[in-house]
Amino acid sequence: MDKQVGEKIRLLFVDDDPNILSGLRRMLRPWRQEWVVDFSNNGYEALERMDQTEFDVLITDMRMPGMDGANLLQEVSQRYPHVVRLVLSGQSDRATILRAVGAAHQFISKPCEVDYLRRVVNRTMIRRRVVANEAVRNRIAQIKSIPSPLETCQNLCGCLEEEAPEINTVAGIVADDVALTAKVFQLINSDLFGRVKNLQTVEQSVNLLGLEVLGAMMETSDLFTVYDPPQEGIPFPVEMLEENSRAMARGAWRVAEAAGVAREMRIKVWLAGMLQDIGQLILLSCMPEAYPKLLQKHSVKGAMLCAEEKAAFGVSHTEAGAYLLSLWGYSESIVEAVEYCHSPARATAKDQPALAAVHLAHAVLCRRQGFSAEVDAEFLERQGLQSDLERWLNE
């Protein structure tokens, strides 16, 4: 069901501790003008409530008797795909976390300030309106993993099976793959790892995540999938997309470096470049037959491709990518760099170096590949970047 602007958001909190629920009820009272809040003390009761009432957001504890949070999230993912699924919990064991990672969109640790929770909820609800096609939006919300090339799987599995895997080698494999990069950064920047203040490099992220957890992810089909080209029909050019994504990440990094952007921000710029076309993999997951046909029929890129996607499916790959990354808790600057790469003037985030660098890097890459790409020179100049494509083409 589509939420109308101004309509109250309906949230369901699930926790077996009555004191926690009482505290939440008191804490959320000031937000009654924006939210309608309900409470359940176990998973079975929560599902009964959801059968009777339309909810927008589920926020559940992990450790509960009977049906735990992981099982509840799995059920809600299947029955009510439109619902934003959040975990609000203290420390849980690693096995339980891995079971929940696929079905949960974000993890929030206890105790949680109401303003932080409000920002998380409102951001995801606002971004949901961008994807006008409700059926596609529900499919996106159900996505637990994004497909990777078979070679990536083989290389990573081989490396992890070594007696003493090298962190640098593992990080290199992760950094070359869009799906792995997206999932690793989703986990590292969640509250599972204590709200890491600054965005980490891929090597730091892999080290923080741990090779054991990464190996367990590889063994869990919910968290890692391999693209299986159809025996009949049109295959998706996944290797080409990976190559373009790496080129985008490198190009955006160079643009930011030339502009004197601090290294901490350049990591964010690199990540935004790497994930710029993640929406194509998302649309592939949602429409494995129809989307490759569209790509073959329309040999276009950038804004023109977005227009073709919008006409065919009601959503562009940039919108699809921004929506899933928002659900997964990515920062607004990265989400907007993905969504507004072709139209940066529409962005609202205050922090825009990532968007500016990705916008320019994308235009340069398109020109090198023989495609036309418009450059918003006024926007780039406001961000302190030279918009001269010829100069960048010769870099």
C-alpha cells in the first residue's frame, strides 16, 4: 500500500521485556503527530497484529522465546514485503545475527535515542516514495543479496580456504565486486559494529568484519548469490558492469583527490562511485528476464537508460539503487550520489562532494566509451570542480 504524504507512519515494536516496551511507549509519546505506534511482546502476537493492521515499519528485538527476531523477520519479509524491517537489540550471538542479516534492513543497538530512530524511519519512508511501482518496490525490499560473478565466488572461496588467508588479498576481491562491497559496508556501518564514526577502507572493513564472518556469509545463500546466466534468453553483462563500477570508483577518487577532498571523504566518494550502477543488479534480481532484454534493445547509458527503464518498469536503476541503499542504512550523501548522478541539482543533502565527483567521473567514463553525457557545470563549479571534460579525458 502506498503511503500518502502527510499520512502517519505505523510502527510495530516487538520485545518480550515489558519494561522495554513501557520505556518505548513513554519515549515515543511526543511523536504521536507523526507516528501510530503499537507493541507486541512476542513474534506470534506480532504476526497476528500485522494480519489485522497495515504497518509500515517493524522494529524487533532478537532474543525472544518461541519465535525469535530472526524467524519473525523472515516471516515478515515473505508475508509483508513492503514493511521496513529493523532490529533494535542488545548484543546477540554471531549465529543469530547471521540468520537475521538477510531479512533485516538495518540493525540499531539498545539503548537508542528517539531522534536517531526517528531519522532512520523517516529517511527510509521518504525514499520509498521514489519507487512508484509498488510491485517492484516490494521486490526490492525483499532483496537479501545481489548477484556476483562466478569468478568472484571462486576466487574468494579459494582464498578463504587457505590455511592463513591474507586480509589484503580478501579485501582486494571484495573491493572489485559491487555486491560484496555493498553487503560488507552495510554490515560494517550498522550498529552491529558500534556505529563506526568514520567510513572505513575495504581492508579495514574486512578486518573488522572478520574472515570467519565473511566465510559464513559465503555459505549462506541469503547473503551471497552467484549470477547464473540463463541457458536460453539474454544474459546480463555482469562482468562489464563490474568493470565499469571499478572505473567509476577510480575516476571519482581521482576527481576528489584533484579537488583536495580529505582522505576520509574520498573513501565515501570511492564507495559512491563503486555503487553508482548497483541498481542495474537490483533490477536484474527483480526482473531477470525482462531487464536484460531492455538493455539489449536500448544501447544507451546514463540519463537515457534511466528514461527507458522508467518507461518500461516505472523505476530507473538509479532510483532502485538509492532505495535499497537507504533501506540498508547508507548515508544520505551516498544515497543521493547514486540517485542523482545524472541530475545533481535535484539533490538536497548538505554533504555533496561524493555526488559531484561521481557526476563528473560518470560523464568522463561515458565520453571515453562513446556515449554522450551532460555535465552540470554550474553544480560542479559550486562544488569547486572544473567541468572541462576535455581536460579530464586527458588525465
